[in-house]
Amino acid sequence: MLTRAPRAWPKWVALVALVLAMIATVNTRAADAQGAGSWVDYGQGRVRLVSATAAAAGDRLLLGLHYVIAPGWEIYWRSPGEAGYPTTVDWTGSDNLRAGDLQWPLPRRFRLLGVETYGYKDEVVLPIHALVERQDQGVKVRGEARFLTCNEVCVPHTVNLALDLPAGHATLSPYATLLNRFQSRVPQSDTHLGLTLERAEIVVTPKGEWLRVAMRSDEPLRAPDVLVEGPREFVFSTPATRLTGDGRGAVVDVPVAASVLASTNVSLVGKPLTLTLVDGDRAREVATVPVPGAIDAAVDGSLLAMVLIALLGGLILNVMPCVLPVLAVKVLAVVDHAGNSRRATRIGFLASAGGIVATFLLLAAVLAGVRAAGVAIGWGFQFQQPLFIAAMALVITFFAATLLGWFEIRLPAALAGAVGRPTTDHRLGTSFLTGMFATILATPCSAPFVGTAVGFALSRGPWEIVAMFAAMGLGMAAPYIAVALVPRIVEWFPRPGRWMLVVRQVMAVALVATVVWLVSVLAVQVSTLAAVVLAVLLSATLLLLAWRHRAAAPRRRWLTLAAMSLAVVTIVAPAIHKAETALTIPDARWVAFDPGSIAGHVAEGRIVFVDVTADWCVTCKVNKELVLNRGAVAEILADARVVAMRADWTRPDERIARYLEGFRRFGIPFNAVYGRQAPGGIALPELLREDVVVAAIRQAGGAALAARQ
Amino acid sequence: MRQAFLGLAGLIAIIAAFVLVRPDVLERLGEQPVLEGQVQHFAATRTLRATPDLAWRDIDGNDVRIVDFAGKVLLVNFWATWCAPCVRELPSMNRLQAKLAAEGLQVVAINVDTGGRYAAEPYVQRLALDRLSLYLDPRSAVSRAMGVSVMPTSFLIDRRGREIGRLEGGAEWDSDEAVALIRYYLRRAA
């Protein structure tokens, strides 16, 4: 017996050890089961439900959909990219549980068969925040998960997942760490991550639109990236990223393309986007609406092309209806030279051309400056300023006085020296100023080619603005330069004589008509009172000048002083009186401009016609008289299925300026047609034609309307 | 020895007689479909397999079945808009239809998007699938009955509606090797 005892002891120990080992195993299995459902193998990976706590304690649960994915296979983010679809879970069959939305950890970019997608490989947990309805009871989680996994082929799956959590104490499960690791990768919208969105703007390149996102970080950036989610009409591909000087800022250029679902060319400007700003593991979610930005550097050759377009645009400005108010000034420029020597004619016309180009450069400087300050500004901006209108009215009054022989304009000596050789000919100064005013008054309206040129210039740097405006100035001055080259043209006029006096007087009357027009613009822009005050002051100034002309020399000096003081008062007076009333639309057919409502009208099947106009835009008035207010177009606009919307840009209006920029236009007239077939709008040319408008309405989806005509 | 010779001669005679009666057998022996390149993963069935007599829909909502195409060799393809390899191979199917329609092939591309016509139609337009009709199986009833688990899957169906074989995954269907494979069955099933 004694000899056997030592052998029996190890046997007993072994048995105990075995039993302990078995209990331990069962224990681990039990722990395993607490907080995780069983794996479902779907062939290209496996998936299960996990919980951060082993039991349901309290009213909240952190659950997760845990994927372990076979090598090479991908499952998708909430925005899958150009193909794929995200996981969705139907919680029907669960008990004592209200599950929230799936949370999406930061995905990675994958490119397969030339298609870019966002998703996950290898392993991921999609966290789920859930509420427990009855806290003293256990929770039964049942989820039917639908998801897609792709490699070189795609396999859709629907799997049933289950997890049971008993009621009990809030002890962490073995999966808490895993869950929290992926939960921490879900991008948040708060700022504590130190990533901020500086701006999101749409950049237009010859190849299409880019979304340019500028972001900043409070620490140096390592691998900045931006994920873009937007309307399904757009596809966003892999961006080009560059860091800015200090390494804490990045500019990310995301190419934007129309997706399969886009019916027409639509712009991303003004569309709501969700951006996920990424730097390594840090990610922040930001909602934004991109604004129009720069038109990006085109190829070198196209700058030359744009200069040619600008030249052409300048030339066309000479024959636009907007030139009407300064026709008198222009006729004068020619008539004035009758009987001059060829040399004098040549110099005079060159001076006018110089005045035109100088004015364009001046406009360029103002536009570049204002633009740099970040204010939306358009072509013809000067006419939105009451000060400018008043000043112009005053200057033209002086002009009229000159024509009547009551006053002489002298160019400052320095300027005269710059324009040509020093001369005592006062008409050189007059010629230069004639050019200036012809320009500044004739350019409130955009014109074919001008819109393109200005749009290009304003979206570039200051040098391009100067180059484009100089080209436009040369284009507008081309007729003057032509005469300067062939001064014989002027010799066709009869020799100077009494007829010239008559012409000058007729022209003086025409200039007074221009002043009346300017005063009427002011009446709309500011108030009738301001217009009346201006009219009175201008008349007084004119009378003073007349009096001064007839007065004896000693009196002249103080009359000059009086006229000048009155002039200053004239300019300032209307500016002091502020506009109180909103611009009203007298025509009942038109509704007030509301770009936000366009999409709604279009969705309800209506055609929306937008007309951006201003009181100072003569071309707009011509469009109205010849096209919008008559014939087929008027009938269509009166139809109940059409919403005619009018924006009045007589005064500066940031909203209208931004709207125009969406179409890459910076001046008016502007018209656009929206409809089912053209939700992004079809921009019409500056000079309207009935057939063009009807065709655009048909193209926008109003075929029935257009056909009735 | 002599017996063996006689036996051999007899065997040759029997084979010769068989070939005289059924000359197509030799042709078949020498002309196997070549499975290479784009169609190397084509899995021919051992024996022709009947296909389920289930209906999918055309865009007007009419029922369409495999039996409706009796007399033609069919390439039945299941695709979805969310499936990049499917969308990628569709244009080659359109070209294949243009190329082999005259020889008796009909490509039948069936979309399985749950969104149906509204999901699929923009893709048909964008991909300019002018030779293919849009067919819809939004509940995947037909695709499931045919045992589709992977997207895309394409079936070759003979003139009597029986499955010749299937290819799981995308292919360039107008490539030389794919055209050769399909022509093989077009000739054989004539």
C-alpha cells in the first residue's frame, strides 16, 4: 500500500489540475460570451456584434459591428465613393434596445478598376450607441446587417447577428478596448482636435471644377487630406495636397466631376458639403457651402487668347446700347477736329485713346484693390455708388458748359506731359478727358466677350487684371487709334464754320439729357429727394458758370470759387441722404430675387427665369424692350408654370454679386433659365434674342411652353 | 498475336464505322472551347443544366423569361450600380451584342439594384448602352434562383434555355478570346 501511495498522489493532483483547468477554460469561454455575439463567417471575412460592457447596466450601451476582413477585400464607408454601398442594420427582433445610427471611423481611400472608393480593410468596428429601455432587464440584440464586400468582384451579404447581455453590473467586457479604439477614430465635429477649415471654394480650370479646401492645424501637419461628401450628382477624386509655408496649413485641391446622376453641367457652388479634414489619425467633420473662388491658372497660351478676347470685348463696347449716354461726347471728339492739321488730329485722337486706356487701368486698380479686400464686386460697380453718379453728373454739366463756351477744361501740365509732348493746345486736355468719360460712362453694362474677359481677370491676380483691362482699353480705343493712324478721315468734314457751333449746341443739349438720366438713376438708387437736390445744385452750378462767363474779370475769380464750392456740395449732397426703401419691382409679373427658392420651384416642375438688371444698365433696358416685354418671351413669362424673378443691382448687393459669380459672370445684363432639365441654370448671352431665350426654355424642360409659341 | 491483330483491326473498323455515321464527333473532339485570357475562369457545366423559369421585368413592367429568347444563345449578365467591375464590363457587352447579334447571340443584362429603374437608368444612359435593353430584378429573385453569389456573374445559355456555363467576375466581353468562346457555342448549338 505504502508503495502505491506515492503513485496515487500525483494521480489525484493531476485530476484536480485537470478539473481546475476545465473550470478555467469554461470561465474564459463565459467571459468571451459576455459582450460578444458569435462570429458569422461570410466567406470573405467574418462579422459579429460586440459590447463594451459585459452586462446591460444603466441606460446606455456602446455596441459595435466587428468585422475581420479577409486580405484584399473591402467594406464601405457611409459615403462609398463611386461604387459600393455602406453597411445598414435592421434591428427588428431586438428586445429592450433602441439602437442609434452606425458610427463611421475614418475610412481609407482605395482605388479599384479606376474607381475611387472609401472603406475599410482588414479589421474595423462600426460603433453603435444604444439606449436600454428597461434598465433592470437584460438586452437582446438582433441585427440583420446588409453590406457589400468587393475585391475584383463584389459579393453582397445579408447576415443575422445576435448578442445577449444580461442585466448586471457595468463591468468592462474584453472588447471595450477594441471598441474604444475604433470609436476614437470616428471624426468629430468639435474643434478640440485643432483642425480648422479656413475656406472651401470652387476653382474653375480649363479641365473642370476643383474644390479647393484650405485647412489649418495647431500643430505641424503630417499627412493632410480631405474627404468630401456632397450631392450625388458629383464625384470627388483623389486630391492634390500642398502644405503652406509654416507647415501648419494645407491647401487641398479635390477634382470634381459630374457623376452618372448629373443630367446637365451643374456647379458645386452653393451646394452643401460635409468635409472631413484629416491629418493622420486626427479627423474633424465640418459642414460647409463652397463659394466661388479663383479661376485657376490656365495654360500659358490661353492668357494670350484671353487678351484677344479682351481686345474684342473692348471693341464691342463701342457699339453696345450702353454707349448711348456718351454718344454726344464721342461725336464731339470727331467733330472737334474738323479743320485741324493732320498732326493735331493725330495727337488729339491719341489723347482720347490714352484717356480710355488710362480709365481702364484706373478701373483695374480699383477692382484689384477691392477684390484683394475680399469684397464681391462686379463690372460697372461704379454706377452703384451715389457719389459716383453725382460726380459724373457734375462733370458732364461742366462738359456741357465747355461746349457752350462758358468754361475750359485744362489738363494738368504733368498729365499733359505724360500723354504727349507739352502743348498749349487746351483741346489735348479735353480729348484726354473725353476718352476718360466716354469710358467710365459707357462701361456699366457687360457685353459679349467683356463678361468672359472680366471674369477671367477678376479671378486671377492683380497683374492679370491690369493686362486684361489694358487690352480691353486698347480694344475700346481702337477706333480712335484708327483715326490717329489715318487722320485723313477727319478731312471729310466740311471746313469749320457756323455748323460747328450748331453741332456743339446740339451736343450740349444731348449732354444735359445724359445728366437727366444720371439724376433719374440716383432717384431710384437713393431717393427722389436726393435727385431733386442734385438737379437743383447742378442747375445752380450751370447758371453760376454762365454768369461767370459774362461777368467782368474781377468778379470771375470769386464766381469760379463759388462754382467750385457748389460743385463739392453737389457731389456730397446725395450721399448724405441715405436710401430708406427697398427697391421695389413695379412689374407685377416679376417676383423678387430669391436664389434659395429656385431649387424648390424647379422640383415642382416650374421654369424659373432670372433677370438681373439695374437702372443704370442701358443694355438691360434694351433687352427688356426688344425681348422680355414683347412677343413670345412675354407670353411664356406670363404663364403660371413660369416663375419670373428679377434682381435689381442698381445698388451694391453682395448676394447678387455672389450669384453672378456662380455663373462666372461679373456684370449685367444677366439672364438665366432653370428647369427640370437644367437645375443648375442655363446662362443666356448678354444681348438677348427671342429665339435664344425660347430655345433655352425648351432646353431647360419647358418644351411644352416653348412649343405653344 | 494473330488474335491481338484481329482485335485491333476490329476496333479500328468499329471506330471507322462510328465516324462514318456520326462525323461531328471527331470535329468536337478536335474543337474544345479555349478558356484563356478574359474568359479563363469560365466554368462550363458538365451537363447542360436547366434554368429556372422565373420572370424579371423590362422597363415597362412586363415579365421577361429566358424562354422568351428561345432559339438564341444568351449571355445573361447580372449587374448593379454599386458594383464597379459590373459597371466596367457593361460597355464591352454592348459592343459584343453589336458584333454577334447577327450570328444569333442576345446579351441580356439584368440589373439587381433595389432602386430598380431609377437607379439603373442613368448608368445605361451614361454608358451609352444602345444595344442592350434595361432589365430589372430588384429583389434578386432570378439571380438568387440561378445561384448568383458574386457580382458580376454572367451565364451562357444555349438555344434551348439550358445553362452552358458561367463566369464569376468581370471580363472584356468583346475581346478575341471571349468572342471565340461564344462563337464556339453559337456554331455548336446551331
